[in-house]
Amino acid sequence: MRVSISHQQGFTIFDSLYFAGIIVGAFAGYKYGFVRFEVIGAIGGLLVGGTLGYAVVRLLYILLARRLKYGLEKESSRQLRDRLYNKDQYFIAHLILFHLLNRGEDIRGELSFVIGLINSESSDRRRFGWGTLKFAYPEIADQIAEYQPMDSTEKCRAIAKQITF
């Protein structure tokens, strides 16, 4: 089985957090700089504050990602599979399957779960399911390369029906 990592397209919650960090940092830097050094201070504060805002959010992201990775590494394969089928954990399905693959586990049995995600009523579940399908089952994803998770549920399901095993 071929393993590849592809970046999912779209504006994610993490992107919005980075944006918020930059805006909040820039505003705080602007206010501080203007009070202390007027216009020049405001410009410098804007730049420094925006950069620091981004850096703080990035650091938090790195710490949370490491904690999640460490937690998944500690879990048994059975626990990972149980976690995969938890309806609230669909957004880390690709990470769970990655850890199972790294352990040499056979993940063919989890394909039906991923197919269920790309057939979901929820465009969010479809988006994460599509990313997981492309990562863990690229040969299946290639069969439906025209699939777009943001299309209507009916269109997504019609395309997903073309999958052959």
C-alpha cells in the first residue's frame, strides 16, 4: 500500500486562529506603540505585535500537535481503532490510520468507515474523509479524482458509488 501525505485545501479553523493571533497581536502592538512612541511606534508595534501574535498561536499549535501525537503513540492498536469509530474524532482519522500503518497494521477493514465519511451529510465530515481517503487509500481516491467534498451530498454520493474494490 502506498503512503502519501497531501495537504487538504481550504480555510481551516487553524488558519482562522493564526489570522486572529495576527490581528490581536497587531492591534495590541499598535496601541502600545502609539501610546509610547506615537506614529513610528504604532507602525513598529503593529509589525512586532502581528509577528508575536502569529508566533504565540504557532507555538500553541505545535504543543497541541505534539501532545496529540504522543497520546496516539501510547494507545494500543485496538484503542486507536475504537477511537477511529468515535463519531466525534473523524477529523483525526488520517492520524489514526497513519499510526496504524506505522505499526504494520492492515487498515483495509477501515476503508468502509472512510467511505462512510465521504458519503456523509456533513460537508465537514466529507472533507476530512476525502483527505483521509487520499492519504490512506490513494488508489481508491484516484478512482474518484473528480470528487469534491464541498459539492452537494447527492453529487458526492453519486461519485463515491463509482468506487470498485
